[in-house]
Amino acid sequence: MRRHWPLLPLAATVLFLLAPLPAGDATTSGKVGPADAASLLLVLVCAVQALRGRVRELTPLGVLVIGMPAVGLAVATVTAGDPYAALPGFVRYLQVFVLVPAAVVLLVRDAKEFRLAAGCFMVLALVQGAVGVVQYATRTGASYQGQDIRAVGTFGPGDVMGMATVVAYGLVVATAVALAPGLPRRVRRISGGVALALVLPLVLSFSRGVWIATAGAAVLVMVLAGIRRALKVLLALAAAGVVLVGGLGVGSEMVAERLTSITQVSSAPDQSVTDRYTMWAAAGSMWRERPAAGVGLKGFPAHRDGHASLSLSSGSDTAGAGQAYLRQPLLSPHNMYLLILSEQGLIGLTALAGGWAALLVAGIRRVATGGGSGIRDCGLIATGLLVWQLTDFLYADIGGPSTVLTGVIIGLAAWWALPSRGDSDTGDPGPGSGGPAPEVVVAR
């Protein structure tokens, strides 16, 4: 504990998302939750440790990739029509995309600490997934097609993507650990069981975008781990799906209908799909109006009606899980890239998405070429989580309590993709990392 105590705020940032939201709290916009408070403590601890010289050393490239988004955020804030209204957005983006990732990169000194952080994701996913399954079985979940059966965990119907997101994180981590070479067989078997167990709450979340992102990330992890291992896991997952949906009939009709709706974009889309594409078009219209710096942070809601067509509904219906019926307004395009493009323009998109692309390419390259051979499980976890997040950004954007985990994931991906000069393939901390000094044996 003396050596790893700086990681306690990191573990708290993840595990504090187990705390339930108050009943009827449909939105957490503008509110600081327990996980956000823990992330601020994480940044403070990182600053103290940096002053004491007990953090990892970043290369100039690492500093550039992690710090570059701050430039785009500053430009979008200064050039906004109302800079004071944009200031809360600047603070939130800075927290999620700069400060928290930097703190994770600097404080996680070796593979053991990386695995500790990844294990917290699995614990969070198991607990939230269990709550979601109980909600489906007892019909105490969020409202879905007139029934209170949608698994949302402790996040409530105002954040229907929250449980699905954290369960997907845990499933990706468990899949990577189960396939990673070099780990004890017992660890890999337990992780494989965890991955199979998390399939059920993921299905019961009825979140199409999360399903797509999880499938893409899992397939990539399997390919990077090896074709033979990938085939075994695919067969196991297929068997689990047949048993759950086909054999036990777990939401089979609703799941099939939800899957079919993914392809119904132009023929017979439901209202949620229509709203999504309408807001995407509105975001594109805002960008064309101000292509360089966008309309400013937090500017999408104010400019939405002036750019959206009449097919956009007034909001989405939320109910169930302890909350009365509430009409929740649509305040974002549900596409992170279009949200950045509309509010921050090409400057912001280049700074943010450019850094993510650099981390993705460097991370995949390091795994594929055998870099960090003694800690390859860390590479599979980091790459899988980053791919999941970047894929999910095609259908979602930041918002809700689980947003802070995005910063943790980017930090873990940067830890793997941008190794410090003192790092070794075994994950042991190098010189200047703050780890204990090696013993020197003198021959007499």
C-alpha cells in the first residue's frame, strides 16, 4: 500500500460509479458526482507526485499527444459567441481529455498497476451487470416498449447508456485477459467466465451502438491475440448467445427487433434513428457555418433549432427504475466526432481525433510487432478499450456519470502506446519512476 497508494484515487474514480443515482434524477448535466470528485483528487495526487519526481517520464511526443487537445479547447472557448457560457464545457473537456489521461499516464508506473486499474473495470461491470439482470427479471428496469425491463444498473433511465457502457468495458477487459499469452491459466479461465457472464446484461441493455462497438473491439482483440484463440472464443460466445437468446428465450423477440432496426435507416426507421440522423445533419450545418472553430463549446443546444429539420422530435421518453415519466431534451447529436466538429470546428477535431488516431496506430503497432512482450495483456486491454471507445463515439458522445471513464481509458491507451524511456518489457518501473531502488550485490 505504501508503494501503490497514489492509485487509490484512480480505483475510486472507477468504483465510485457503483453508487446509485437518486431516484428521479434524470440527468447529471452540470453536476459533480462521486467519480468526478475522485478524478479531481487523482489529478491533485498526480501534481503532488510530479513535484516530488515520482511519476513516469514522458517523451516530447507523449506530451504533445496528451496536451494537444487543450489548444483546440481554448480556441473554441475564446471564439464562442458567449465565452462565459462555454467555460463549463472547457472545464469538462479539459478534465476528460487532458487532465485525467495525463494523470493516469504519469501515475501508473508498471504493468502490475495497469492490471490493477483494469481489474477495477471488471468489478464495476460485474456489479452493474448483476443489478441490470435483476432489473430485467423483476421488471424494475427502465421503460422499453411499454415494459420496465431495460437493464440500466444504478444509472437510472436518464442515462440508459451508462450500464451498457461499463459492462462493455468490463467485457473487453475480460476478453483481453482471457486471450493474453503469458498469464496463468487460472486467471485466463476466470476472465473467460467473466466475459461470458457479462454478455447477458449487455444484451439486456438493448443498446445498439454498444453492441456494435463491443463486437468490433472484441474481434480486434481476438485477432491480435491469435487466430486459434480467436476461433475458440468466437465459438464460446456463439454458444452463449444461442443458450441465452434461443434456449432460454431471454428477450429473443425484442433483441431480434433491436438488431433489425440497425439496418432500417431509410426504409422504416424508428423515431430515435430519425432524431439521430436529423441531429447529425444539424451538426454538419453548424460546422459549415463556422468551419474553423465551430459554434463554441456547449453551443450545440442553442444552435440546434436553427439548423435542424422539422422531423426532429422534442425529446426522448424516459421512465421506470424508480423514476416517473419524463421527457428528456435532445441536447447533443449523439456522435462525438460531429459534436466536436460543430462546436470546435476543424481545429478541435484535429487536436482531439488526431491524438486518438496516433494512440490507436501506435498501440496496435506495438502489440502486432511484439513490443512489450512480457506485458502483452496490457496491450490487448488498452487497444481493445480504445477501439471500443472510438467506435462508440460514432453513435454516442460524452454525458452522464460514466463520462469520466473515457479519460481513464485514454490514459491507459496512452500508457501503452507511448512508453516511457525507463519502461521495460516486463513492466517493471525504470529509473526515475519512483519505484524502489534495485538491490546492489557486491562480490567480495
